[in-house]
Amino acid sequence: MRDYLVFRLYGAMVSWGEVAVGEQRASASYPSRSALLGLLGAALGVRRDDEAGQARLSRGYRFGVKQVSGGSLLRDYHTVQQVDKPKPGPKVSYRTRREEVTRAELGTLLSSREYRCDSLAVVAVEALPDAPYTLAQLAHALQHPHFPLYLGRKSCPLGLPLAPLQRQAATLKAALDQWVGEHERVLIDDEKEYRCYRLPPDGGPARYYWDARLDAEAGMDASFTVVRLDQPTSRRRWQFAPRSENVHLDGGEA
């Protein structure tokens, strides 16, 4: 039996960022490893520029994710005006933002940002031998976070409490599936209400995600494997390394 900390991530809007190139800012349908480490770091008060603290978090924990509902896709089109740097000469100052953006030398930044609406995922955390915090300490931090918690972007607050629970289970899948009891119905015990929130009643088909190196401990076969650029190497420089991740389609062929 292994010890896990299991909690939910539900938001009216979430944005689990993928590789962002140019104007397109895509969102995955489930949280990445870097997003989950960032959530724990914010709850514990580990700053992004604390390279040593971030490295300890990255080495100390591994995750499994059960995607209950990926939600519906929303694209937000952004237009941002940015004043170009003045040419060498007298220093230019502005009294108001209006005065600044009425200059002729403007650079316009365009972007299309993706969000997922009514997304629900269950996360299981396992502490490794060199973990800097116990699972009990993580649970306390998630309930009393040092910094505000959000789901990918600061504009995406938690839609429901995380409700962390410590569980013992033989496999990762068992730990993710055990998150029941008072939290089994996350919104309201009504099937019509579930359809309004795009959540499948009684669980429905789910997807499971876990690190490919932990395949023997997952308790399920991989339907396929993907590569995600979500292993943090430096939060300060915002650098990430590739990582192989297994995916299990519940009810599908493995």
C-alpha cells in the first residue's frame, strides 16, 4: 500500500498552458506537472525565484491525474497596445496612460488565449523519500495557502475548495478512484444540474495521466504515451524539459 494525497481541481475557467509560440496560447484539458508543482509551491510559500526550493519540490513528488471532465473550449482574443522604446534623445515621460498610447509609435500585440470552462480533475500526489514536506503538511498548505491559488492563470480562481484527503491505496488508479464519500458529488446531487455544468453523472468515461517511468505502479495499462514540455528546470528563467506521460482511456482499449 502507498500513501497518497488526493484533491480536486474544479474551475469555471482554467488554463493549463502548453508551449506558447507567437499569437497562439493553447490550453491542455488537464493540469501539467509544472502547474501542479506551481500550485504546491504557491500553497507552501515557495517563491518562483527560489531555485533551490523549487528544485526540492520537483525532486520530491510525483503526480497522477484523473480527468473527470475536460470542460468546453473558450478562446479569448487579446489586443494589447505597447509603446515602442523611444529613440536616443531627450527622456520622454507621460502623465497618463491615455497620453502614452496616443503616440504614433505604437506596437500592437495580438494573442488568442484558450481556456477550459467547467473543467474537473482529481489529482493524486505521492511523496518520494527526499520530499521536503510530508503529505500532511501539503494538505494543510492547500487548505491554508501562503499565496493565492489559481488554475493556470491569475484570472482563473478555484471554483470549489480543493478538499485534500490522505489515502492509502495499492495503485495510483485506486487512489484516484477512492476520492468519494462527501466529495463524490462535487456540485449538487442532480443529473440535470450535472449536464448544465458539463460534468458526466456518476463519473462517466475518464482519462488517467501519469509519468511513463511509473507504469508498473499505476494499476492500469497505457492506451498511448505523449510527450509534454512540463518538467521545470528553472522557474526564474522559465525553462522546462520534455517528459513522457502515459494516458489510459477508461472504457477504451489499452
